[in-house]
Amino acid sequence: MRSTTKIILTILLVILFALAFWHFNLKVLLADHYFRDAIKSRMKEDWPASLQNYEKVFKYRPKEPEYQRRFAMDLLWGLDFYKAEESKIKILNLAIERMNQIPQKEQVFEVKSYLGQILSKKASLTRDEIDFDLAEKAFSQIAEISPKMAGIYNDWCQLKIYEENWEEGLEMCRKAWGLYPALDHPQMAPAHRDQVISEMAQVYEKLGQIYFKLKNYQKAEEMYIQVLKFMPLGRPDIWKKIADIYYVQGDLDTAIQKNLHGYALNPEDPAWPLALGLLYEEKGDPGQAKIYGQKALELAPEDERISSFLESIDRK
């Protein structure tokens, strides 16, 4: 009898040990495995695979705050995968829901900062005053926690741009710019310096957008030139923004020149020769317009916009 009891107890202990191992170890290992796969898929821009892996992550660790946070941010970063505005809003709502599932005591500064970005992006799509207010409150709370953090005002400036509140946007961007450390500080590590440069370039670009909307074209160009000083080869799209400054003022020759700078830096992008073709057409030079239209078509033979553009030139 004692022997039978011992056997039963041993079996129960083994079962309990197995359950404990499953709950505290194996589930953690499996969740971590699928989380790494989700990150790898995102880096490969395989968004469906990333979502599938996250589904497996939450099967094993549904309430882990770190997974909730990373999933919410990946939802924001993967937003371009969805074309319909309605789908984007649904994804952002899911991201907000995941962030709100994180217990208040675990909602550290980083979580609140990301939530502000997500709310801001949602407001830009819905154009709903309630969503703008929620994003505004989120940034106000974040600023109270860390009022000297430049990145907060950088993100807050973006909210004001979405809201088309140009004066307050200027204020937020100037606050951000004034809080970044000097780039020549002797104690600044290279990685930190690179991060500061990247964020300062974002601020200058936002200032360029704001001054452009305020029709202060000289200041807008100055801001965009600052971005190019930080990233002379990495941001050819800035040349398009500078070209637009001259285009809206009716200076087609300078607009063409600035677009040519961008085209030289990114010759495989059909948007550049198409833009040049359109500018030459507007200038009254169908020969040059057709030349650049053909170059665009060679890069993107299935693009109907380019084909239609070339047909319109031939009909003239």
C-alpha cells in the first residue's frame, strides 16, 4: 500500500513539475523564439509573417508588457503595408489597445512616448478633434515626466503639423532644437552623436514643412539645406522639397535644376524623370519632356501614369 502511495505521489510530483516547467520555462522560451522570428520577419519587410509570429507569441505570453509594447510599435511601423485608410485606423486602434493593456505601473516613459506617437498618427488619419485632444494630452503627460527630452517636442511638433497648427508647430520644433546637445561635445559617443544628428535632421525637415506652409520660402529652403548638410547623400527626396519651393513661386528653371540634383542621387527611381518631364512640359519644351518621360517609362514600364503622360505629349 505504501509502495502504491509513493508511486502515485511520484507521478503527481512529476506532473506538477512538468506543468511548472511548461508554465515558467517552456512557454517563456517558445514566446521568445517566436518573438525573435517576428522581428526577423519585420526586418525583411515580410509583414504577414511578422503578424503570424506575434500571434504565436501572445498564445504563450498574452500579458507580457514588453511584447505588447514591441507589437504596438511594429503595428505603427508596418502601417504602410495597408493601403486603405480604414485599415490603417483599425491597425492603430489595435496598437492603442495593446499599449493600454500594459499595467499602469509598467507604463514607463518609453511606453507613454510610443503611445503618443500612435495617437498622433491616428489623429492624422481620422482628423477627429477627439483624437487630436487625446494625442495632445499624451504629449503633455510625457513632457511633465521629462521636460528636457528633445525627442518629445520633436514628436509633438509632428502632431501640430498633422493638425495644421503651424505656429504651435514652430514652437514645439524650436523647443526640440534647443534641447539637443552640441554635436562637438567631447564626451558624446559616436552612436549617440548619430542618433542626435538623425533627430535634428527630422526637426529641420519639419521646420522646412512649416515655413513652406507659412509661405516663408527662404526659411523653408534654409531648413532643408540643413537636412542635406547632415545627410548629403542619404536624403535625395529633400531636393524635391526644395524644388517645390521654386515651383510654387513660378521659377520652373530652378525647380528643374533642383530635381536634377535628386535624380543624380537616385537614378533608379522613376519619380525623378517623371517630375522632370512634367516640369519641361509645363515650361513648353515637349522635346525634353518626352526624353524624361521615356526614361521614367524604362524604369517603370507598367506605370500607367507615365504612359498617359507620354501619350498626352504625342497628342499635342
